[in-house]
Amino acid sequence: MGNRIVMIEDDAAIAQAVQLNLECAEYEVTVFDNGQTAWDALRDNHDYDLALLDMMLPGIDGFALLPKLREYGIPVICLTAMGDPGHEVQGLRGGAEDYIAKPFDMLALMVRMEKVLSRRGKLHEIYHFRDLTLDKGNRRLTRKGEEICLPPLEFDVLAVLMKNKNRTVSRERILNEIWGQDYFGDIRTVDVRVANLRKKLNLSEAIRTISKAGYRLEER
């Protein structure tokens, strides 16, 4: 599994959606819907890489939980109600690494999570798809333990698709993740790399072209 995430959120719909998406991206997620319950559980197990913390919770609110999470060395992203800058400021002053307003875009949340994990030296970037394992940090791709050599750009495109498996990723997003937002080259370079990956890795059916949207690596 990837990074261990604790989510403390009393809105069941939000918690379920986030947990599902994060587990698809190979995060290990534990959810609490009550601040007091989370407080008690953290005493026994606080081996988490990141916390997603709602600020308005039953039991004990997020502002009271923040120092406890900091004591255990767990970086925090606060989840705040849109239009509530007071909570945002209070959370950041209390030691949160970042905040995101509800309702939020799932991909935006995941990018912010990756930035915090990377900044804190906690980011695990190992992705799995069928019999493929991609270790981004060590630039290594294996199939059933046998290493597969890919050109750097093909490796990077595959890493983006595997990280976002079962989600449609635009060509622009792929380019931005690899080169950053300052890239002004030919967007068709993505198409060329995807075609090569389909052929080399026998992924013709797995990498779907989504009309006018981009690509999706599908695990059925």
C-alpha cells in the first residue's frame, strides 16, 4: 500500500467519496467521524503520513485536534467550509500545512496531498496495475519482478496514468505533471508516448482514449 492517511470528517458522503478515490490511488485510509473518537484512537496508533481534518466536528473539533496531530508529527490539511476565511486562518496559524474549501475537486485535493507529503519527505510513489509495478522514486518498472526499460518520457506518462487509474486524465494535465505549467511544446507528444505504451506493454484495451478529454487507464 501507499501512504497512510487518517481522515477525520463527519460528513459521511464526503468521507466515503474521498476514501474511495484515495484507495483507488493506493493510499491506505482510516476514517473517523467524531473528534473524540479520533483523539482516543490516536493515543494507541498515530502511524499516519497525513491527516485530512474537518474543522467542525462532534466531540472535539478540528482546532483542538490540530495540536495533538502536530505532537505526533502528522502533517495536516484542513477541510473548511467555503466562505469561512476565519477557520482557514485559524487552522493555518494552528500549524496546518494547507487547507482546502468544501466542496472541493478530488484531483485538486490529491495534488495538494502529494505536495505536502513530498515537502515532508513522506511521499511513497509506488503504483500497481495488473502485473505491473512502477516505482517512481527509483525510476523502475517491473512486471512480475522482471524489470522493463522504458524511455524517460514514456515512463513519466505511464506514471501519471497509473497514479490516476480509472480516472480520465487530459493531455494538458499529463504534460503539466511531467514538465510543469510552463511547457509550450506539441501536445501530441502525449499521443505518441501512449501509442508506444499500448504496444510495448500490451495495454491496448486498458488505456482508453476518451473523446475530447484525454486518456484513462482502466482496471476492471
